Amino acid sequence: MDLFNYQRRQTVEVMVGNTPLGGKNPIRLQSMTNTSTMDTEACIAQTKRIVAAGGEYVRLTTQGTREAENLRPIKEGLRETGCLVPLVADVHFNPIVADVAACIADKVRINPGNYVDPARLFKHLEYTDEEYTKEIQKIRDRFVPFLNICKEHHTAIRIGVNHGSLSDRIMSRYGDTPAGMVESCMEFLRICVAENFHDVVISIKASNPVVMVKTVRLLAHTMEQEGMSFPLHLGVTEAGEGEDGRIKSALGIGALLSDGLGDTIRVSLSEAPEAEIPVAEKLRDYVLLHEGLPKISGEVASNFDYLNPTRRQTKPVRNIGGHQVPVVVSGRLMNNWELHPNFTPDYLYVGSKLPKKLIEGMQYIVDASAWDGEADTWPVFKSNMLHFISLCPSSLKFLFVNYDDFGPELLACLKYHPEIVLMAQSRHPNRLGELRAIAHRLIIEKVENPLIFIQPYAETEVEDLQIRAATDMGPLIFDGFCDGIFLFNNGKIPAQTTDSIAFSILQAGRLRISKTEYISCPGCGRTLYNLEDTIARIKAATSHLKGLKIGIMGCIVNGPGEMADADYGYVGAGRNRVSLYKQKVCMEKNIPEEDAVEHLIQLIKDNGDWKEE
């Protein structure tokens, strides 16, 4: 893998209906209906809206054989209108349903965590090696007949591992780890290979983008070690809606696409399914701008571990670097000094002139040529001013650098001046590749100055800025290189909005928590309450609870598992019924939907986690 230049991973081609994926085919886009699969007309109408938006595959939930069998009239109705989109059946808990769906759907998604293993009960079980081998044989005995049905009907499959639904058996041996998620997948893949079945797509998803990226990297490596090249489906599950949903998805999916991993993607938003497709399209197309660009001749540090990256070692300078959370630097144009009410940057870069009225407590970065030593202001130098740095008495200095600046003079200066914080920027069309190359050069040269990444844009749409900034920062965050982020948008988007995006990127990367964390699923035919309205009501009531994690799940498939690290959970239990959780423990069952939000607030209060606004 080339960490500095885009190169797509080579995979086998898999036919899904009339739309192949993998191989040399385009990166495909998909979504999932949230209508009841028993409502034929509603599913047809929503599928057509997804296709009209650009969706190339559509998945439908099939929680029982009735739903699986109803895929036939849905498919027939679509074909009668000339809509040939491949349909994917989503199966959990019941392998018999998968057998039925394989006769009708173009692809069947099964979940290794609950295909044969019982639903996760969060119990620690012990298996001897012999017992564990017998469990694998049970999987094989049930899985091979399903593969034979798929062979007969030319049906592809997706082995879809979810962090929230690992079996208790896998948990007993591997724990809640990327290694466990990968092994859960590989158990099934090895059977596919042994049975000469190759129409397989794989997905490994998590609501935490850090877990998702680390696990997919490990899966691709493990497959390569075992001679497998199956296509990958990418997604951050339960990403949420609005800004959070877009940033989490772009951070995780974008990081993997940038490394050439991924053949089809879904952006899982708690919004209308057709709203997912334009976001996915923007994300994919932005990454593909890296194709065919001039090469960057970076060198990978010998002690960098792509599969298990750790934060780059730096010496702290004031509140930057070391083990401290990454800082946010914000740029301000003349007379635009208003700050976001909830997301105050750590530093304001103001160029060559300080504002007439300084904001109390704010730290300012000013061009070195205009710096006069005023309190709470710090100089920033350009790389052609190295000879002035030693003359400056400031205890904190910033330095703008590009990749081409890293010659002997700059490296010597950095080692002699640990008080310098680097502000890395790039003019290369593949900005990510050059910024990555800078970080690796610093590691190779044993330079421990903190590193802030400057990401300039000229966007007019907030969604575009969210997607592009998160995509650019994803690999830098997951590789452990980020001591700070400086987003600057030379467009009509307010600077306060840009600040909010910077904080959201750091939160999505689990580097800095600055607001309430919501883990919410996109909904599907299993969701039996109004998900979008509920999310809005929960956010309105709890958005001031900084650092609290709240899971909002449509059903139990991933609910208790995916929100296992959440503080509180709101999970659909039946039609217009909700169960409430404190971490993994169910505290109240089957609450009427109209009362559930108030019960959630009371549960938070009863456990001492409520704060008044």
C-alpha cells in the first residue's frame, strides 16, 4: 500500500444482479429502505427514490420468511416499471430466512454474530479448543446449504459484521476487539473459499469511526495474508444525522477510500434513505480526485504501524502536543470576530494585525513581522525566516511549513527550538499525501515538535465543507499525527460554522469531546417508532450534556451492542414501544413512545448525570 499516493486495492469482481462491483468497476453507492417490507407499494416507491438519487443497490430488511417472500412482488413491481436495481435482503437471527431470500434477492446480507450463534446476551462464556471447533463446524453445517442455494440462483452474499452484534462466543475468545470482528468474518470467508464460492462482499462496521477504520485495515491485511481479495463495503453504522452523521461517515469512509480500500459505500444517516446518496456521492468523488496526480515521494517511518498506530511522540508546548487533546486554530478575516457560542477555538490567527478589541482569555497568533510581545499573542514565522526565530523571546512560536521546506536547515532549527509548533500546509493537489509525508519525515528525523494541520477550502455549501474537511483529516487523525487542526474556508460559510466543523471532526475521531455524543441508527423496516422526530426531541433536551453518550436505536439488532460504550440507550422494543438502558443494562421496558423521552431524561437525572443548562 502506498500511503502517499492513491492506488485502489485490487479485488475480484462480484456480480450483484446486473450491477457488478469490485474489480475495475466504479465504487458503488447504496442505501436501505426504512419502510415495512410487507408494504409492497411503499417499498417500491422508496426504492425508486433511492435509485433516482443515484443509488445502485437497495437493501431491505427481512426479519421473517413473510418479509423475505414479499421481496418477490416488490422486485416484480420494480421490474414492471423498468427499474432494474439489484435488491439486497438483510437477514439477522434466522438462517431459514436467508435461504428463502437467496431464491429471490440479488444479494443476501447475513450477520456472522447471529447467523447460527444466538443473540448476544453479554455473558462471558468459556470454550475449550474442542468445543470452539465444534461451534465452527455447526456454522459450516448450516452455512454450506445456504451457499448451495446461492450458487443455484446466482445470488451474491454480504458477510456483514457489526461491532454491536458480535456473538458471545467470539467475545469469549477475542473480546470486544478489531481482532474479534475480523475473526468473526474470516470464519465464514474460509468456508466460502473451501466451497469455491466467490460472489462475496464483506463489511465490518462500527458506530465508532476509530474502531471501524482500524478493523477494516486489519481485515484487508488478514485477507491478503490468506490469499483473498474479496470486495469491501464501507460504512460507519449509527452515524446519526446532520453534521455529526456526515462528519463521522466522511472521517471513517473517507480515510479508507483514501487508502484505496472500498468498492461500495453506504452513508448511514438518520434521515430519509434517499438523502444518503448525494452525501456518499460527494464523498466518493472527492477521494477520486486523487487518481492520477503527480507522485509524492514520501518515505514511511520504519516504526510506524499502520494496523496499530499510536500517537506520534511530541514534546508539549503550552497546551499543544504531548498527551494533550488537539487544539483548534481558527482564522478570522477583518471585522469577523464573532465566535461560536459553544465551540471557542484555542487560538485565533489574525494575520498581520490584531483586532482593536481583544476577546478576554483568547490566544492570538499574529505574523512574526507584526508581533510586539503583547500578552496572549504568539508569533508565526514563515520557513524563509528561520534566522529570526532564535532572536524571538516568545515561549511559543508557530512556523508555517510545506513538504519541500524539510531540508537540513529546517530540521536543525526544529531540534534546537522545541518551543516551535509546526503549522503544516500543502499546495499539492493531493494535500493528504504531502501532509502524511511531513509527519513521517518528522518521525524518521526524530523531531518532536507538535504538528497542526492547515486545511484551506473555498466552499460555499456547508455540507461540502463537512465532507471534504473530514475526509482530509481522517487518515491524519487515525494515523496518530494530529496535535491540532486549522480549517480555513475562503467562502461565504461563517467562520463560526467552520469552527464547529473542526470540533466535530476531533470528536468523531475520539480525540476531543466538546459536546453530547449521539449514536443513532438510520432506521429500517424493523423500526417501529418515529426515529427522526425522536432524535430531534432527545437532542433538544440533552444537547447541553457535554461528554455524555446517548444511543438512539430503532431495534435490538445492534442496539444494546453498538451502544455498549454509551452512557444511556433508547431502543425500539415494539410498535411505538421503547426500552431504556444504562450502558448494557435494561432499566425500563416497553415504555409508550410518547413518554419515553421524558423517562430517559428522568433516568439521566436519577443517576446524577443531568446538568442544568
